[in-house]
Amino acid sequence: MKQLIYITLIGFNLFNINGKAQIAVTYIPFQSIFGISSNVEKLMWVDYKIETNNFASSLDMEISQKINFKRKEIVNYYVGPGFSFNPAYSFVDLPFTNGYFIEFGTRIKPIAKFKNIQLMFELSPYINNKLNNGYLRTRLGFSYNFIPKSKVNNELNKENTVNAR
């Protein structure tokens, strides 16, 4: 029940997007993970990941709340707790929750003109749902941050004003 409440609260945060909101999509090729996040430039944001290239019964998902503790022009550093779950397990009397983790990560914006293209790296200790075994995970992937047109136009106007001087 606690997990359902946690998913619901984070879900409201993740999907409470209006026309000016930002979302980011992430792909981590080495582990075949697809992710969607709320505005990764804000102080707090939500991250949802799903493992791809799996059978439906092995559809592991993760949800976590992140906090950007250091934001700079070309890099953001974040940390956040979360948990891994599999909704299909509830149909076969297996535990809904797979385990728990804390992610430490960075999102690097390597191209100055295209800050919406990001390289992400995460390090996260993971422990199973019985709290008797765990491991250290590392992830390297790419992310694209969808920026609203109004924000892009404002940034371009600022850049053109600076260049005109």
C-alpha cells in the first residue's frame, strides 16, 4: 500500500505538466532502459524508467524523486531515492516491489548551443526488497530535454542581443 501511495504522489508530480512544462526522455543503451522525467532543470524532479527488450512478465520499472543539489550552465548534479517494481508480479503472487535505491547522478550538456542534448551518468547502490542482498549499479546514457518554444525563443533573443552589442 505504501508503494501505491508513493507512485501516486510521484505520478502527480511527473504528469502535472501544462503547455509550458518541460520533460526529458532518456535512453541508457547498455542496459536497454528508457526513461521519462519531469523538468530536470528544476530543483526537484521525478524520474520514471522502464527496462525494454524484456518479456512482459519481466517488465521492471523504477520511479524516483530527484533533487538537483548543484546546477551549473553545463552540468547538473543530483541525488534521489526510489524503488524498483514490477506490476506484472501482482498477477502471480510475487512481491510488487523489487528493491530500493539511491541514485547519484550528473547530466552534462556538452554542446553549448544545444543544451537540451545531455549526457547522463548515474551511480546507485541498490538493495532487494528483503533487504538481504544488493549491488552497485552504474548507468551511462543520453537524454533529450524538451524545451518549450517560448523559452527557446527567449534564449535566442538574449543571445542575439548579446551578439549585436
